[in-house]
Amino acid sequence: MVVMLTRIRKQVKRIIEPLAETLAGANIRANYITVLGLIFAIIYFLEIMSYNIILGIIFLIISALMDAIDGEVARVSNTVSPFGSFLDSTLDRVEDILYISAFIFLGFSSYLVAIAVGLSLVISYIRAKAESLGLKMEGRGIIERGERIIFVLIILLVYVIVNKIVSVYIFYIFLMLTAITVIQRFYVVYSLLRK
């Protein structure tokens, strides 16, 4: 499954790079794209809440695409800024909450969904704190944010195409891998700080 997620991620990157260059050429600012990502995430949440799962999936993909593009647009247009980085990171956390907590409306255990949200935020916090201490954390852990979003998408697609039971089992795998990633990142930081 992890190999499949890596392949998907590489394919998405091939789409993103030319799209980001086009948007940068049209003078569309990265921060606007970041905010659009949040707006689409809210629409996704509302659609799942209303049980419009197909529409929810569409808005999830658009939101994730905005999130993937904004940083690339900033780099291509040479407009990377501390505020842009702060805005992107902050709105990413809000989007993470929306993406995962929407599962409650599909009948998933609210306790396990809450744990998944919490673990997801802890993964991001560990990276932010570690990088503030000068440690490199990108690529550390079995599933980073991109993979977690892909997992959310897969769970929703399986829910629609197969059935709820299978999607719940995939959610359990997602939850387990998220917990493992927290442990991995904590151990990496612990090891590096002890040196």
C-alpha cells in the first residue's frame, strides 16, 4: 500500500509542476491559492456532512491540489515568504481536521476519528518543533501529510465503490500507520538531540 501511495504521489507531482508554472505566469499569488484550499476543504466537509460523498470527494481532490500547488507557485514566482509559510502551515492543520473529522458523518467511530485527528496534528507538530530546533524532518515517518490525504481519498472511494465495512478496515490501517509515524518521528528527534 505504501509503495502504491508513493507512486500516486509522484504522478501528482508531474501534474502540479506545469500547472504551478502556468498559475505563476498568470500572476496568481500563492497565498490566494492557500486560502482557496481551505475554502474547498470546508465545502468538502459540508458535502460529506450532507452525505453527498461524490461531491465531497471532488472538493477534497481540488482542496488537496490547491495545497500541493501553492508552495510550488511561490517557488516558481520567487515569492516565498515567512508569512506565506506560516499561512500555509496553519491552514494545513485546519484542513487536516476537516478532512479526517468528516468520517464521523459516515458512521465511523467518533473516538477513533478524534484519535486520528489528534495523531495527525501531533505528526505535524513534531516536524514543526524539530525543524525549529534545526533538525530536518521531511521524509521521516511512514506516512507524511500527502500520503494521509491520499488515504482519506482511498477510504472515501472504497466507501462509495465497495462498502462501509471495507472502508472502515482501511481507516484502521490509516490510524495504525499514523500512530507508527508519530512514534517514528519522536524517536528520530530523540536520537538526533542526544547526539
